[in-house]
Amino acid sequence: MAVFGGSNEERGRSFGMKRLVKDNYVMWQFNIQTLLEEEDLWGFVDGTEIKPATDADGLLTKYLKRNKRCRKLLIFSMEEESQRLIMRLEDPKAIWDKLEKTYRPKTRLRKIQTQREFALVSAKEDEDLQIYCNRVRDLANEVEKSGCAAPTDELVTLTMLAGLPPAYSYVVALTDTYSDKDFTSHKVEELLVGEYRRRNLQDSGYVSTEAATASGQVLAVRRPTGQVKPKPKAKVASNGQREERRVCYNCNEKGHLAANCPKKAKAKIKPNPGGSGSKVSVVTAKLSVLSCVQPRFSGNVRKIPWIIDCAASISITPV
């Protein structure tokens, strides 16, 4: 990138402008012309700035000063190879014409070359169609600069459509319905660039095919290549796996429930030493007495203790 000129203001304006070499003359010409027009110095190049006959009111002095400034900007925007071509030239217009003759000669061979490039231009694979349309316009300008008649807008439009890839053939067919008034390079360019942007959105997954079609904004969308793989179904755990995930709230270990906890003592039934016909349920696990129930039988009160553990209630009833 070139940063030329003396003041910080000049450096700020020219930042990002590449210096002239033999391969970038078209872009350099566009950039430097824009800069000179901003500085109100383009008249020294196109010949509209007339040199005053006298120095009345300092007009001639101002003219010569501005002329030198224009020459400085031209020279500082070139690489050394290009500067050698115009070292002995003082007039900005003479400098411009010399560069034009060197890098854009109006020879018959140049005319043939530019005509061929314009006629055979085509969009590259996966090229942004905005860049492609700009290339078509640049080549049309090259045809004019070579000394040939400038291509008409209709010819530029037809060239844009002729260079499209086969995937855009329906767009070409669609433009056949345009009226002569609407069939312009700008309208067709807007159509192509808009469709290119929408296809990119569709391919990236931001817009569904159904939503895009329903909106009426998409002419056509690409179908995804290949089959879409279905999402795998969640696996159902087997009985054995469910058993392994169970947690006993008695011992806090996995693999069983509290009712089947091996650490819980089992109730054992032993004979009552006081009588052969009575049985007592003896529980060796941790037990807790909840309350005594006092039902009434013919006016008599019998106390029956209930012992509660975490799994079940056991009634100890003398027989």
C-alpha cells in the first residue's frame, strides 16, 4: 500500500491506494483520478484547466503551484519502474498520456485482445456474482479505452448472462420475460447478485427451503446433495441397566431398593417361652415405636404397640 504526499492530511486520503505498476493500471487510473478530482486538480490532466496569460492578481502563480502539486501526486503514486517513463515530463497531461500509451496502447492488437476478453468472460467456479458483474463492466471499459466503440448497455447485459454457470440457466430464461425498458445491466445485476446471496443463505442453513419459497423472495434454491441422515433414536435401557441405576435409600448404594436391602435385618419368629401357643415377631433391625392404639372391646382396653421401620409396619399381637 502506498502512502505518499507531504502532509498528514494527504497521507490519510491516499492510504490504501496501491502504486502504479504495469499490472494494475486500470485500478490505479480510477483511484488517482478520484484523488485528483477531490483536490480540484483533474483539470490539469483532462485539459480543462487553462493557463492564465498574465499574473494578474497572482492567478498565474496559483496556477503553476497547483500544476506542480498535480504532478507530484501523479509521480508519488507510481512505483520506480513507472516513474522512469515520465521523468522528463513536466505537464500532468503529458504524463497521463504517456502512461495511457504505454499501458493501454490503442493498437489493432490491443483492440483484438480486449474484444476477445470481453466476449469470452465467464463466472469462475463459486465466484461472487457481484465480482463477476464488476469484471464484465471493467472489460467493457477496456474495449472502449482500446479505441473501439463502447459496448452498449444491452451488450453488457447479454454478456453478463452468457457467462453464467449452468446452475443459473433458469435466471437467463426469466429475463426473457422482461420488457425492453427493464432489460438493463443494472436490473439484471441486481437479480443475479440477489439470487447469489439467497443461495448462500440457503446453503448455510439460515433459511429453510419451505420458508424461502413461501416468502416469494427466492427464485429457486439448491437441494442438499446426498441424503440427510436421520437423528439417532435414544437408546432404551434394559431391565438389567435400570436395576443397576436404582439407589437404595436405606444404605445409599446402587443396584437394589430399600425393600430388598441386604443390610436390613430380617424379622425372625421365635416361640414364646411363656406358652406354646403364642408367637412373638422379633425384629432385630432398628425400630421405632410410633404410638399405642387403644381400641375398646366390651369396655376393656387393650394396648397394642405398633413398631414402624422404613419399609413396613409390624403388629405384635399376643395370641
